[in-house]
Amino acid sequence: MAYYATGPCLICRRPFMFNPVLVPSHPWPPPNGPKQPICKTCVRLINEQRRQAGRDPFPVPDGAYAAADGIPD
């Protein structure tokens, strides 16, 4: 059995599919709000801006935007 979540991206608000355990996310509202997922397109744009600014990119785990096998803990 596979699982995944769908929801709107925190940045662009477009709905997308993601692995809720692995997807890059950010608390909203900061600093203690619930974590909100960020889509692959927005993470790429953010990471490009971070690289240009000399900062490390946010990590994107393998499988963050795919269904996962099993049932999450």
C-alpha cells in the first residue's frame, strides 16, 4: 500500500502531491505555526536564490514528491 498527501504550496498556493514525511516545509505563521509544504518548483526557485546569495540550499530528500510504500508512523 502506498500513501501520499495533497495540498497547496505555501508559496504559490498550487495544489500538489507529496510525501508528508519528507516534503520540504516551513511553519506558517512563523515561528510556531503548523508546517506547510512547499512544491518542487518553488523549492528549486528558492534554492537558486540561496545559491546566488552564497547560502546553502534547502535539502530535498529523495521521494519528497512521490508516493511512499507502507503506512507512515
